[in-house]
Amino acid sequence: MSVDTFTCTTANQTVNDTTQIIRDYQHHIYAVFYTVILVPGLIGNVLALWVFYAYIKETKKAVIFMINLAVADLLQVLSLPLRVYYYLNNSWPFGHFACMVCFYVKYVNMYASIYFLACISLRRCRLIIQPLRYDGPKRRRDRSWCLVGWLVVCFGCLPFPLLRRNHENVYCCFSELPMIQLSKELGVSLLTFAELMGFLLPLAIVIICTWLTAASLREKTCVLQDTGEKHKAFKMVLSCAGVFLVCFVPYHITFPLDFLTKSNGSVSPEFKMAVLHVHPVTLCLASLNCCLDPVMYYFTTDEFKRRLSRPELQDSLQLHIRGSCSTNRDV
């Protein structure tokens, strides 16, 4: 079989110039952006998981949600090499199942990140507005919310791969796979549900928590420590809002427009061209959160800064080396 058979075309199909130009543009955008965020995203989230694992018995205030957020980001980063290969080579020789897994992981990461950012904001806001003791039962409740979140997100993202169909001798992948034709009512229902539950509701939670936390800073207090805790909580909630607005708002503005252009042939060519040029950029911004989240941890979490400071890092490495040497002597 020749190399040409692995291109994203069939033997009896020709691609017009406009479609090819758009495809080349999108592949270039994706390949460059995913390559740029691959290494910092991998290092940042591995360090985040290492820090949170080391301090899980000492830290409080939404650390469990941060761990799950880092896991979601790391899952996306680990799928990027296959995406980069596809966009650089214009071919997918890894099979339809692997394509659907990578396609699915992308959206699971996005909506899991949205969910856990909202949870972090809500937890920090409640710790300030309702300063209750953060004890064992509440930690177990957070774990339950994490499990529920993963189940809802994994189930809710199933339509993304299931609405794509595969043709024999077609070696394209991801959003370039043809969509299953849906009725207008079903398409609008799915789109509305995704926008409301996956974006607008979490966005409202993040904005309300940011406003309530900021309002709590204006209250008169004579306890200096309480004021410091409020400032820390506000930094975290504001950072969550910043990541949310930069990464997810642009995508969810173009998402329904992209769905419209791919499911409705009556849109004007100019409108379709504009959406096909803008939507890949917003999808790249949605992936940027895997790099921004570790930055958020560092600047808003004291434990993260302390663990990554030079003395702490050297002590941890020395302890790790001593432990390894003791194990080897015992063996």
C-alpha cells in the first residue's frame, strides 16, 4: 500500500482548492500550537501532581479538586503527540478506535476542567463566606463530587465521537470526520444542553463566586489573619475566572457557529469561511488551560510555591536518593 492511501481522501474523491486551503491552515495552526504547549503542559502538570500528592495530608481548600484538574490536563497533554503527528503528516495510520479515543479525551479534558474550576471557585468562596471547619467528612464529600463530575463529563461527552462516522479507505481523523445527519430539533437540543450545562452554568458559578469573594474583602474585619485568607481566596477565585474567560469563553462562542456551518448547508460561503478560520484558534485557546492551570497553582497556592522553592526541592531530591540507595542496599 502506498503512502498516498494514508491521506485524508478516498480513491475516487478530489478536494477543491478552497477546502484544501482551509484544511492546510487548520493543520498548521493545530500543529504549531499543540507542539508549543506539549512540553510546558507535561512538566507543569506532573509537578502539580507531585506537589499535591506530597502535601495531600497537610493542605486544605480545594486541593482534591486541583488534583483532579491536573489529572484532566495531563490526560490531554498525553494525547497531543498523536495529534501533532496527524496535523504534520496529514494522515492517521493508527486506526479509527485510537482516533475516537484522542477525539473524546480532548472534550473530556475541556469539560472536566470547566467543572473543576467551578468547584475550586465554589469551595474557596464558601470557605470565606461560610467559614466552617474543613474536616474529614467534607473532604470525603469533595471526593464524591469529583467522582460524580467525572461520570457526568464522561457520559456527556460521548456524543462528540458518536456523532462522527468513519468511511472505509478514509484516513482522516478528529473534526474532519463527517458528522452523522441529525434532525434540526435533535441538533438544537444537544447544542443547547452542551452550552447551558457545560458552559453557562459553570460560568455563572465562577462569576458569582468571584463577586461574592470580592465583596467579602470590603467587609470590616479586625482580624489580620482573616483578611489574609480572604485575599488568598480571592486570588484563587479570580485566577479561575481568568483561565475560564481566556480559554473557554471564546470556544463556546464559536462552537454553535461551527456546528451550524457543518450541519446546515444554507449558510453563506463568507460566514462559513469566517467560522472555519476563527474556530480553530478558539479550540487552541481551550487547550491552553493545561499550561495556565499549573501557573495558577504556583501563584495562588502557598504550598505549591514552598514545595518548588530551591531548599524544599533539594531536600526532596536528597530524601528520594537516600531512599533509593537504602532500597538498593536492602536488595
